[in-house]
Amino acid sequence: MMEENDKDEKIIEFLENYEYSETLNIFFSLRKDCIGIIDPPIVLEHQILGNDGNRLPIQDLEMLVKDGELRKLKVPRSLSYKNITSSIGYSLKSDILRVLKQRIQEKYSNLECQNRLNGCFLECLFNNENNNILLQNILNLIKENIFQNYKTISINNKHLLDYLSLICIQWKSQYKICQSHQTNFSGDFLLNLLIKFGILRSDASDLHSLIFTTPSMGLFIQYLESGNTVIINSLKRSKYKELFEDKFNTLKLGKSLLPLDFHLRDLHGTGIIKRMVVHNNPIKVCKLCNIIANRRIQKKRTTT
């Protein structure tokens, strides 16, 4: 495991210092902004913008998705005035696995199914004495089976369940499992664990599919929408629906702990605001798009 962590760190270090891709440079810069705030970090596709405010090509990101180093995610949004219900996001596989390992060890060291049942013997994989072996197997399942074989945003529920059922059969032949635990051990059991650990969630638009996610997705969305609301309402209150960006520096961005630039990139990338250079002024101007500028300011302000 230590060698694998070293390998992941070397890959990240190489990509961070790769000078020939502006797209990767911006991705890792935004990832760094998230570290310590949102873990694992998530970067939205429309935030990958050049100095001119235009979107940059994402071939380098898609290459990393194909190689399995980057996970492509569907991030739920509720931007009805822009007809946006989701955004595409990216998160490093190594970041997700790092957080998962901590999450599993800290919060799920005593899985419900691990409680000693009548007839359970010491060598049983689900005996409390074998926690480390079981949890390591689950991590390996996610890394070597799920992430390696499924590099898409979503997956068919039945297809995944059938695959996990085969994994259960392999484990039953590879490890000693008491009769009581064999009864509960199934593809459904493993699928519920993946959902519980924050790797998968249901897809409201397709009841037959599951969407890959991260344990930090809920907090990420909460921060993003809270900070964005404060910025939008500030622009709505201004006379011409525009402000120099330095005016936002004194704002408390609601519940968000994300940097201001992270929010402005999201708002510009979704077309809610436009960031402009005026008269060669080093400080950009943010202007609210007409559709939103004409809507009423939300009566309920974000609590700080």
C-alpha cells in the first residue's frame, strides 16, 4: 500500500508540474484551492477557463479519465433560470481513495454485518478480529475492480449488481466465511456498502442507473450554491448589475469556505456572470447576465 501511495504522489507531482498543458495547470490550481476545504477536491469542467474567459479544451482531462487516474462525475445543480440541472466535474482517483480509506477506517470499522453472530468462528472474514482484512478487501474492490472496470459517469444498476455477486462468489471461495454471514453476504450487501461509503448514488433521471460520486459531493454543492447566491445578490443590488471583483473581497460567502475565484469561475462558466477586463484595469469587472439581473432578489438571504 505504501508503494501505491508513493506512485500516486509521483503521478500527481508530474501532472502538477507539467508545463505543456494550460488545462492541467488550471485543474491542479483549482484542486489545490479545494484541499483542506473539500476533500476529495472536485473541479468543474466549465471552470477550466483561459485568461480571456473562454473555455479551454479538455482533451488532457479526458485522457486522464481514460487512463483511470481521473474520475468524471455528474454534479447535481439547481440553476433553473439557466436550465442547468447538472455539471460535469473531475476528481483525482488517488484523492478519492485516500479519503475513502480514512472514512472507512474512522467511521465504518464496525460494520453492521461484522457483529458476531451465533456460530461465527474466529477465522471468519466478518469476525471483528479481521476488520483490517475486510476493509482492505473493500478498498481493493473499489480501486482494482470498480474504478478499473467502470470509467464512466454512471453504471447500470443490474449490471453492477451481477458483477458484485460474482465478487461475492470469489470471496466465499477465497476466504473463510461462517454460515451465518454467508447468508447475508451478497451483491446487494457490497452495493449498499459502496453507496454508504459515498462512491455511488441513485440517478433521479434514470431509475435503472447509479451515478459515481464522492464522499464530499454534498458539502461541495452546499458551499458552491451558498457562495454563489451571495455574489449574485450583491450584483443584483448594484445599480448597473456589475461590480469590480475587489468589491467581493469583503463579502462573507455564506456557508462557503471556497476561495472567491473558485465561485467566480463557476458563475462565469455557467453564463450567470461575465468577467471582463475594462480599460486595461488589472481588476476585472463582473456583470450579471440579463436573464438573472431581471429576476427578483431572493428574499431569504444566505445565513453566515
